[in-house]
Amino acid sequence: MKTIVLNKPGEFEVTETVQPTEELQAGEALVKVHRIGICGTDLHAYTGKQPFFTYPRILGHELGVEVLAVAEGVSNVKVGDKCSVEPYFNKTEDHAVQRGFTNCGENISVFGVHEDGGMREFFKIPAQYLHASKSLGYDQLALVETLSIGCHAVNRAKVGNEDTVLVIGAGPIGMGACQFAMAAGAKTVMLDINESRLDFCLKHIKVDGTVQVDQEADVTEKRIREQFDGNLPTVVIDATGNKFSMANTLQYTASAGRIVFVGLFPGDFSFHDPYFHKKELTIMASRNSLPADFDQIIEMIENGQIDTDPWITHKIVFTDIADHFDSWLKPETGVIKAMLELS
């Protein structure tokens, strides 16, 4: 079967590997890959900047797949089902997993990051990680994992219709967070440095407002207050992974507010402690997502509560990845979500 391997930073190889032929083990399913979304993790791995990563690696964890076979006893999916893949595999039933936090177990292995993923035509997978839909297409199913990151952040913050929300970072994760915050009934504003991204959010994600970052944090704060009737937002979700942006969230959040860090900064960062104590803020991390997030998203897309139409801006044939990947790293390319198509 055709397989794409990232041998080292900057070097993809389209090769042939052996198609799975051995008998399925208890609880497993065999799937055919139809769509692969390209995510920030893939871009970071390609540039050599992804933490906890080793080479060579088969990338791919945003997947739309078809079930070809299931082992005896599998009941959550059947042959022919179209599915999204939940790529967070736990190798042990540690304390976090026992408590339901399957997104951050001590021995978690993310498919396509810590172990070989879905940039191949077929693979076997524990069927518990498959989420089926009767009506969604493969493009939509491949977007579910992307959307789940923002969804989980919004759920972590327990956003409700009494909240006001500022999302920082107009990439796919931030845009997803906006969609779920708005679906929860909260006035939601996007903040970013890139004017064209902000325009995209207004036109296609239909956020309630946008703020362009100024070099002076006080000027940015003033612009934020203008969006919220003179107040600061009760929830700030930072999807940048930028230590300066993350530090500024304490200034931009209302007293007794909640801050959720979704973006990962691979190092230390500091914040102004007086803001933290004076405002009695709550700061949370948000990692990956939960099975319930996948089910929630699929249902919301099926019901028309979440619109996926604006998301996919670039689509190519699976085997042409090496000809396009470098361009997707450039902001002027305008990539929101690139998708690999197998069939």
C-alpha cells in the first residue's frame, strides 16, 4: 500500500509498505483512509519543532476513514461505516484514564505523533477509537479531530450564554473554539495579528467581532474593551502557543475570569502575578479532547449547528504532498486547512 513517511525534518518519502493482512485481534477494526487533514503538529514535525517527536514517522491523525472489517464482538461500528478517528491511545489504565481523562493519560500515545499514523491507505485500530456518522462525508469526518481541540477548550471553561469570550489566535484551533463558544451562546471575539485572518473569521466563521493586536498591550486591551461594552471578557482562550501572548491573557481577562491555554509553548513562560491574584483568575491547560467531544461535534455538524464549509482551503492528491507542503508553511498561501485525498 502507498505510505508517506517523514524521514527527517523537511523530507517526505512516498513509499510502499505492507498492507495489514493478519487476523484482527479482539476489539480491532481494519479501515481504509479516504481523507487526511494537515494540522499544526504535522507542520511542526516537518520543520523539526515538534516536542516529544522522533523520526522517521508516518504522520496523520485528522482522518476520515471507512470500516472494512471488524473483529468479533465489536459493536460500536460495522463494515461500511464512515468514521472519524480519535487518535489518543492510552497504553495503560493509569489514574487519569480511570477517572475518564483519556486525553491526558500518563502513557498516552497520539496516533501520527508518538506512533505511526494514518498517511497510508489502510491500518488496523482498536474500534473504540472510531466515531461513526450516518450522514457526514469524509472531508467533514477528517475535520472532527481539529474541531475537537477547540471544543474541548470551550468545554473546559464551561462557557455559557452569560459569558463573553475572547479567542486569541486565528488558526484552525482558535476558529474552532470560536464556533463552539458561539454555539454555547457566548458573545465571541477573535484576536490576532493577521488582518486577513481576522477578515476570514468575520466573513466565514461569523464571529461577533475582531481585534487586531497592537504592539502595546494597553492599546490592545482598549480595543478588547470596545468589543465588550467597556468590559473585559470572562473567558480568554489562547490558541497561539506564543509565550508573550499567553502572558498577556492575564491583562485581557475580567476579574474572576477563566483562561484556557490550548496552544503549546515548548519552554518556560512567566506572567504578572499581581494580575493573577488581584483578579482571582483561573488558569487551565487544555490538551487533546475526549470521546464525548467527538460525539458532540459529529452531532452538531449533522444538525447544522457547526458549519464546516469554510474550513478546507487546499486539497491535493495524497501522493503529491512533497510538492505542496513547503508552501503551506507560508502565511501568504492562505491555508486554513489543507486536506489530502486518497479516493
